[in-house]
Amino acid sequence: MIDLPLAAELVLVLLLVATLDTQPDTQTSPPADLAGSKEPEVQPVQPGEPVWSPQLDRHAQRILHLERCAARGTGNGGRKP
């Protein structure tokens, strides 16, 4: 007669061993589905090229101001409703 708890335990161990991750082989090329998923290259910034415009600076200052107001609990940027 088959011992059912032992058979169930053996099946469970077999499933666990089958799903274990193995060490990836670094000598082989990456799988085809991962080959095209590398990050795009970042273009270097040329010297003298503006990176931060006055409009971006004003926008960043406004966001910081709104975050400070939200932290204080005023919620509307300090303006009257």
C-alpha cells in the first residue's frame, strides 16, 4: 500500500526542487527576450548647452512651495479660498 503523506511530501519536494532558480551561466549570451530590454544610452550634455532653464527653475520652486504648504496643512499654497 502507498503511504499517502509520504507520496504527497515527495511530490512537494519534487515541485520545490524543479522551481529552484539556478545560477545563471555568465559565459553564454542572454536569452533572446532579454537581449532587447537594455536601457537606452544617455546622450552626454555638451559644454555650454543649457540644462536648467529659468522656466524649469520657477516650476521647481513652485512645487517645493506647494510641498511645504502641504506639509504644514494649508493645502492651498497659502492662498485664500
